[in-house]
Amino acid sequence: MSKQKSFSQYVSPWMGVNPPGHCLPGPYMPFGMVKLGPDRSFPHPTSGYQKKAPIVRFSHTHVAGTGGPGRYGNIAVSPFTGEPRRVTMPPYFTPPLQRYIDAVPDDEKAEVGYYAMTMRPWGVGVELTCTQHTGVHRYRYPKGKPAWLVVDAASVIQTGRAPSGHFQECEMWDTQPVSIGGYLEITSQNELVGRSDLRGGWGHDKCYSIYFSVRSDKPFVESTLASDGGLLPSGADVQVCGPGCRALLRFKSGTELNLHVGISFVSVANARASIDREIAGRSFEDIRNEGVNEWERWLSPFSLKGGSEEQRRVFYSLLYRLHCMPTDLGVDDENPLWKSGVRQFTDCCCLWDSIRNANSFFHLFYPELSVDMMNSFLDIADHTGWLPDAHIAMHSAYMQSACAADILFSEAALKGLEGVDYEKALRYVRKNNEVLPKDVFVEGRYIDDYNKLGYLSTNVPKGCVSRHLEYTYHDWCIAQLAVILGDKQTAEKYLGNSKRIWNLWSSAKKSFMPRNPDGSWLKGFEPWRNVPEGWNDASCYEGSTIVWSMNVFQDFHGLIRRFGGPVKFIKVLDRIFDEGLFHIKETRMHIPHLYTYAGRPDLAAERVLKNLETFNTSPDGLTDNEDMGCQSGYFLWQSMGLYPIYGQAIYMLSPPLFGSVETKLGNTGKTLKISATRKGRGKYIVGANLGGKAINRAWVTHSELLEAGEIHFKLADKPNDWGRKELPPNAMLPVSQC
């Protein structure tokens, strides 16, 4: 790492902003509530932004990296000059944009904590930065031009489907957001405040409210308020109520305007207090620089040497992405539903994604943060009765499968994280399998078939095979947590449940298969077929059945045997890659390392390095949704030569991209150094030392890594037989051996 270059200078906020990455180009703080940024014209991507698209507003809340119908895009601001276009129905006034093509910016700039551009065609200079709860805007209007601003309290992300309430095939987790109420009030010639009541978006259809205060350093010369119910004249203490609240503000011509927009899930008082506390009279530059300094604190624990400039940029850009969500609500600060003395998080979209590798990253490198997140989940369960898998805008949300908190707590306990009530966690994860939920889309499981038949049958409307596979692995994880807590009876029960995985295995098809309630296989089913609209597929969620058949985390060795042994299994893996069925997606990211389970870490290395080549810092630099840190975590881990098997205390080894990585392990006082000597491109591991001692295996345990504090790889262009004999351990052990 060059001493002259700060860590944040390696970050490219443009990385992955285009679909399908859906990352945010605008400023945000680590886990900040404000995620301020540009929104394009309708229809929106889920993040609101797309490169080379018309930019029409800047809103303060976003989700990053998700798919589906989107969420947030609330409290939007649109600066313009000229005369507003006035119409006789909602929204009653708009900027006078004639052609959308004229709103495509040609001078955008994005850095850590900063975004800038010129609003075409009006020539308004835009600069944005932020704090945790406050958006900071600076607008430079052309001299002699009228200075107008629309504040849209009703703004939402709309991904192009029918708005909520209009006829459209959808489910409760798949609706479009809509403004349903609120108010907007001018309290002085420098401030307006309000509340926006909203509903819909990915995950759930429950209501939420955002309170705000908009303060300007210049007085309004003219103001008009509107809601869907009509217009109100200007003046202080004027208030408008209902859906669709908006304000049209005019300032002195040619002015430089500074706006501070505080937001809160709790109250206007909180929004105002955030401005007072976080801005406190400081300049735009001071706030921007303080944000960069905070990001340096989160990025600097990782020091890289070697690798290319682009690889280092990808690494730090994705480390920046990893700390975008969830949203930190603080301790009894921004949770509108209860106070409990527990640090709260929301906008977890969702554990099913992050559990694949991002949570493992936090367990090792930010254990204190990981403990706080787990305690937040337990606190949610204490107040709602269930652990969430997704939690968005203060409400539990849609689950693609079972609740991944089952895995989260087990893995953390296996890795020795302290400060969590694991006894309570065990009670809640058992509830997921033992109590019939009111709404299986957001809590619990489909337990009738699972417990009566021993498998999920075709009675289950979605993903009967993929859910079955994940349910059984969750049960294995519950068993491990019970073992740690000394609850042998629970451990025996859930370890037995985890063996149900084979109840959907077809020896004839060499694949898991959908099975009817009477025990017969679904006729005409082809496990190698790729399914359209995979998120709604009856058998497997977002993937073919043969690919899902690689998800036997509790018994990979049993899977290899059922395919006829390592040689035949490797041919299946090759076919998956050669036929294009693999891409870097949550449920497939571990698949390259199955070569190692079959005794061929050299083939795993080839696949991993090929995958890493797909990442770059361009707007198209991600090949799939970023998915709650899942894509980021994949590159971060693999580029360092490690990859976690989620739910277990084991890391798979592959060639690192860098000559060395040195990092701190949170506040534990421990460090980890990963280094490599490389001959040629160094595509294969031909030797390794753990803590100075030679190892001949392509995996290490969590405890070994912590104790050694250092791992060194010897890399070469041609493979040898390193790592082929000592295979990863069998996870399917009797309770007495766990």
C-alpha cells in the first residue's frame, strides 16, 4: 500500500451501480440511515440510479444491491431554474423538463462520501455529502436565473410495474411503494418539516413513516404546498396533509444554496436534533472531510501489498459496499416501536444473502459488530415472537427459505463469539421448526409436511426442493448450537432431522427431486433444466435442481459418494460450469470448493480465479445483485485466499490475489497476516505454512487461524499434489463426536 494514498482513494463508488449490481453512487456513512443519492426518471432500478440515464432528483433513503420492486427513495429534492410547470392535478407542479435526454448528466463525480454533477439543462451545480442522519446539499444556481426547489415528501422508488392499488399480479412482499399520508409544514422562511407515511416495496406491505426537517441557509422568497388533495398558498405556519405532500420553493436568483435534511423514523424532533448534533455549524467541506475520516477508520484495518491497482480498487470498493447495510438505528434512538437498551438494526435485505459469507466476514474481522447485530435480532424476536430473516423499515420481511438466523447463531457460537445469549437463541431457532407460524412468508417454516412426511412435498407452493435442502442444513446448525450448550437431547433430535436431506434424493436421476405427498416423484421433471422466473419456481428458488443439489453442506462427502465417487462427481461439477449453470450467486458461491472436497484443490483454484476476473470497478462491475454484502464478501474472502463454509468453523483455501494482507481482528488485539510467494502468475497452491508450520491441506479451521495469526502460500503456474489427500472434515458426525 502506497503511503501517499489513503485507503478511501482506492474506493470507486461507481462499481456495480448499473443493474444488476444496483449499488449506490451517492454518499453514505457506515450503516448510516441517510443514503443520499441521485434518482433517475421512472422506471427506477431498485437503487434508483443507472448510469447514462436522466437524473431528476436526489432522495435520502435507499436500499443498495437488492433486486425486486425496490424500497425507499424517500424525501426527494429537485433543484431547477426557469418557471415550474404547473398542472391541474397531482403533483400540481414539476420542473420544466422538456426532454428526458436533456437530464442525462455528463460530468458526474463520485468519491467516498461525495457526489457531484450539473443538473441539465438548467446548469445547476450539485454537490452532496452526508452524516449518519442528515443529507447535506450544496446547489449553485446560474447567475441571474430563478432558483427553484421541489421537496417531494411523497417520493418513492417505482421499478416500472403498476403502482400499489392498481391491478397487477403481485404478492404482499412484491408490491410497489406508495405514499399513503403524512404532512408538510413551513415553520419559518428557512425550514419546513413533516412526516411521510408510506407503504409497499420489497419484503412486506406494512406501513412506515419518515420524519424530516429541511433547513436552508437562504430564506424562501416564495413557497407553495400541495398534496394529492390540492394546493395551498404560501406563508409561514402553513400545513398540508395527506398522501402526496410536496413543496415548491423559490430562492433569490443565482444563489448558492446549502440544505441540511435531517431524517428520522421516530419524530421531527429527532430529525432536527440530528441536524443540530451532526452539522453544528460546520461547512460542507468539513462535513465531507469528517465523513472520509470515518471511512478511513473502517477501511484502514486492511493493508494490502501486491496485486494490481485494479484489484486493490475492487477490494476497497467492495469493503465500502459491505458496510452500506443494514441501517444502524442506535440504542433507543431510531426504533419507533420500542425501547430496550439494545443497539438496533433494520434494512437487513436479508440474512439469506449475507449469511453466505458476509456474516462470516464480520464474525472474524468485526466480531463486536457481529455481536451487536445478533443481539438486535434477539431483541426483535423478544418483541415480535420470531427471529427475522429479513427486516426492512422496522418490520420482518419475506423469507426465500428458512430463517438464516438458525445458521447465524450456530456459526457464531462455533467460532467462540461472546456476549450473546445463545440459550435464548436456541429457544427461538427451535421455535422455527416446532411452532406453526401465522405467516410462513416472514417467519418460521412449512412444518406440516416436513415433520409428518420427512420432506417438503409438492404441496409447498414455492421451492419445495430448495427449502427442504436448507431446512435440513438449518437443523444441522441447530444441533451444533445445542451441542455447544450441552443440550444433548435437542442435538440428537436436530442432527437426526438434518439427515432427512436424503429423502428427496433420486438415485435414478442423481439429483434431488420434487416429491409428491404420496411419496412418488414428480413426473417429467428434469433436474438440469434452467427455470424462468426462478424466484417463483415450484421446485427450486433461483436455480436449477442440479445446482441446488450441490447444497449439502452437512454431508458433502455423502453427496460425492452418491454421485459415484470423486471422479464422477468432478465430471458433474465440470458440466455445471461448462454449461453455464454456475454464476456468482448466493447459493452457488461455494461450488468451486467442492472440487477440494473431491480431492482436487487445483481445479477449485482455476474456477475461483476465473470468477474473480469478472469483478471490476466499472458501473457494470458486478454480474449479479450485490445482495446484502454477498457479492462483496465473495471477492473479499477469495482475494485473500480464504472462503468460509457458512455455518461451520472452516475456511477453504485458494490462491490469493495479493502478496500480503495484514488486518486486525476487531478489538480482540489479534491480527492476521496472509502472504504469498509467487512463481509466474501463481495460479495454484503448491505449499502452505500455517503459523510457520507446513500444512498439506486446502482448508483450515477458525481456531487454527486465530491461534496461528499467519498463513503463507507458495504459488506456482503448475499444480502438484498439494492438498489432494487430507480432505475437509466430514460435518455429519454423531453428537458424541461433535
